[in-house]
Amino acid sequence: MARFSFIVVERPDSFGSFEQFAMALGGIKELGFLGVEFNLTGPTGYEVDAIARVAESIDLPVVSFLTGANYFGDGLCLSSPRAEVRRQAVERLQAYTQIAARFGALLVIGQMQGFLSDEPNRAVGEARIEEGLKPVVAAAERNGTTIAFEPVNHLQAGFHNTLDDVMALAARLDSPRFKPMLDAFHMNIEEKSMTEPIHRAGQSLSHFHLCESNGSFLGTGHFDFRAILAALEHTGYAGYVSVKVYREPWAVAAPATMKFLSGLTNQRKP
């Protein structure tokens, strides 16, 4: 049975007060989610103490931190032709391995690779990314943090777009703290099947994002979520399945998501 967590796309400081933020996380837990996932931005992350206080007080694990906002907000990019930008990106990610370790959470890396507009030569860009990841992986090993490296579709990242790309990178880096993850939204664009990559990743799969084809509520696109969840179950995947809804605030998306998932679970019962 999948363990579902919910990706909170809003910043904690957007909730108006600490109390409102705490109420939001409490509401997510009451709906039946077993964890939450947040974006990390800024040189030391944002509102980390607030997240820790609330998560610990209501016993709701933070299962993962996303890092892509550091590219879109601060321009930090592992493929950048500017050495200073690459250095800052590496240092930011190294610091994030410590934050993730505090929560026992995964650290998701994907969009901080950058676009082909940052480095048009794919081979050069991927070489820079791999070189930059080495000290990040070393920091993850020191801190006991696992990096979940995400194959991001070619419209949202310029490098390592497929599971094969990421698995080859993982083999070269050769660390138990660097593992591939999958996201249904990106799989739909880059892979030939919505279930075969799950089987191909097998026991190396570190994390999974469940997102509808249109980025909205689950069930409003064309994905067969029963087949996806069955594939995860068949491989023995024991991690969290984090649900991502791009287009709606948490207060609308979380209840609708759990209603849909509960319907799937009930239909799968004998």
C-alpha cells in the first residue's frame, strides 16, 4: 500500500502567520497524508525552524525537499558557463544536505541543472553537472542524506531528461546516497511507458512524484494511476509517493487529492 505525502507548493511565510501554517499542516495530516514535501530556497533554506516545529508537534514527517526554485529564483545552475554561478549552486546544495539530514528527508535535484540556453553544448553541460555533483554527493554522504535525482522533461531542463540518463549518471557517481527518482508528469513526456520505467528503476528508485498529465487535480487528465501504483507495489517500492498539484492552492488540492486516492484504494480492494 502506497504511503502518500503532499507537496506544499506555497512558502510557509505565505500563510500569514505561524499559527495558520500549523493549521494547514494539521489539516493535511487530518486528511490522511503521511508526510509533506516543501521547496527549499535561499542560502540556508527558508522557515526551516518553523517547518521543524510544526512537523514535530503533529508528527507529520517532512519526506523530501525540492530545490528547483533556486534556479528560477536565484539563477543557480550546475551547467552554467560561469564558474562562480556553479560554485554557488554547489555550495547551496551542500548546505541543503544538512537541512535534509535534520529532517531525515530526501533532497530532490533536477531543475538546478539548467537549460540548454544556459549551456547549448549538452556534453559540456552534463560534464559540468557531474563535476558539480561530486562535492554535493560527498556532503550527502557525510550528512547521511540521500539525493533523489529527478529526470526532468526537456521543456523544463536541458540535461538528463530520461531515467536512462540519470541511471547512467548514478553509475558513474557510484554512491549509495545518489539515486534516481521518477515523476509521472515528466515520464509522460520523455518515456515510452508510464509503468516500465518504474520496473526498470526497481530497488534503486528513491522517490516518486504523482502528478496529473495536465498538472491539475488527479483524475482530470489521462493517466492510469491504478496501473502506476500497481507497478510501484509490484517492485516493492517502500518510499513515499508525493502528490503534486501545480494549479491549485493546498486547501483545494489536498482534499480533492485524498478523495481521488481513497476512491482508487477502495476500487483496488477485493
